[in-house]
Amino acid sequence: MHNCHLIKIMTKIKILYIIPVVAVSMLMFAACNDRSVSDNTLGETAFVPAENITAATSDQPLVVKLAVNEAYCKLTACSCIHDLASRDYAELQELLKSKYNIDLQITYFIEEYDLADTVLSGQYDGFISKPWLIYNQVYNQSEERDKNLKRIADLLDINNNQWLTGIFIVKKDSPLNSMSEINGKVFVAGQQDSYEKYHSPLTLLAKDNIVPSEIINKSSCLENLNILMDGDADVAVISDYTLTASCAVDVANPEDFSIIGETEQTPLCSVILDMSKVNESEALRLQKALLELSGDNAPAGLISKGFVHPAKWTPLRFSESSKK
């Protein structure tokens, strides 16, 4: 009797032990096979001042040092699109100083990676650039992830567009005409320092269970285009402005490609401040000045309607470890 009772007890213990282990294992298996898992550690990037914060007065001068690299600035853009990229910040700087007592000091960077190298150095109060160029630097340094960088305004392009997407393109004579057909095909994408060519498109493919036979990663849209045109890939993802406002205009004709899909929208270009160097009242003061010098009041040198309120944007970083 005692032995039978002991066997029953041991059986119950085994069952109670196995159930949670199996449940945990199933959860781990599901997580490992969910390729759409992304990390949003950085949180919301748009500047939202506290309710009790008011803009600092213009009684005292405000000096803001910005590093700039953006597609339409004549001092940072590729010379091959000089007819489009003619943005000049000089008049904006003059107006900010004369009307708002804001001294906007700008350092220009021709190469994105040179500007990126300054993000964690603290030598600038902020940046005008693609947002992910800045936030990627913070994300890559775990000890810097609490660095408080906020987008106080988005800068419109020459078509008064606020947004950037990655577009999935194929050659005009390709039989592919939908995203689902990327399954089993060779796909060329960007590298981890690109949001619209890497994180956003790979997250989209994973979410829709689309699995290319091979993913090639290159550092530029031009490289992606070359691989597609040479027939070494079936599909490429590039920034949506590539065929009209980049070096690719010299080697590729938009009419030679078809667009079969696009990623989510992200801000194209933002004014981003390091909130450890500029307090909320000062950030609000600069934001208000930039917005007032926009729209119909935008200086001609901005070649657009200037600045708008920052769109809400929480970057989601695609994780390689979440691939099947």
C-alpha cells in the first residue's frame, strides 16, 4: 500500500514539473521563430514638453551648436544632384539671431559616418539629419541608451514632404509584382545603420512570413541598384528618393524599375537636440522660432516650407537573432 501511494505521489510531482517546463519551452520556441520581434528600447523620439514648461524668453542669447548632414543641403549633398540640393541655412541663421536672439552655429558633414561619430562625443547640442543616423549610435552603445535625444521639428524636403520610406523594386521586365513573391528569391537590403533599408523592410517581411532564399546586405542604395541591375538579386530595397535625389540619378532611370511594395513611413529629416545640453524651455524656444520661420514665412534658402512639428516615431530595431 505504501509503495503504491508513493508511486502516485511521484507521478503527480513529475506531471506538475513537466507542465511548466513544456509551457516555457513552447513560449521560447515561439519567440525564437517570431522573426518580426523588434526592440523599441529607445521609445518615442518626438519632443513633448511637460505641461508646466514654457518657452525661455529671448532676453538672453541662446547658442545652439548643430551638426548637419542632409540630402538637400548644398554643403553636404552629393554634387551630382546640385540642381536639387541647394538648401542654404545662412538666411535662417540670420533671422534666428535678429528676431529671436538665437545663435544657431552649424558644422557641416559631407559623410554621414563622420557626423555619426560625433553623436556620443557631446561636442554638439544637436543635429539636423536622418533621425536613425543619430538614434542608431545611441542604440549600439548599451550604456548610452538613456541618452535623451529628442526631435523638436521635422524638416520638409523640396516637395514639402515630411516622410521617408523604403521601396521594394524590381527590374521592369521582372515577373514579380507583389511582396509575397519575394518568397524564395534573392533580396538585397541595406545594413543595420539604415532604418528604411534594413530594420523596417526586414521587420515587414518577417511580419508577413516572407522568407527570401538569400539576403544580401550592402551599405548604399547605389550598391543595391547595381546588384539588381546586374541580375545578382531579384528584388532590392532602396530609399524612396534614390532615383531622383542621389548619386543613382547618373546610373539608373526610374522608368527601368517597378515598385512592388514599401515600408512604413518614418521622418525624413529632423532637428534633434541633446536634452542633457539644452533644457526643455530652451528646446521649446528654438522649436517655436523654427515653426514661426516656416510655411509662408520660410526663408527662400530652405527651398521648402521649412519645419513642421515632429511626427510621432518610435523606432523598432529588427533583431537578427529573431530570424528563423
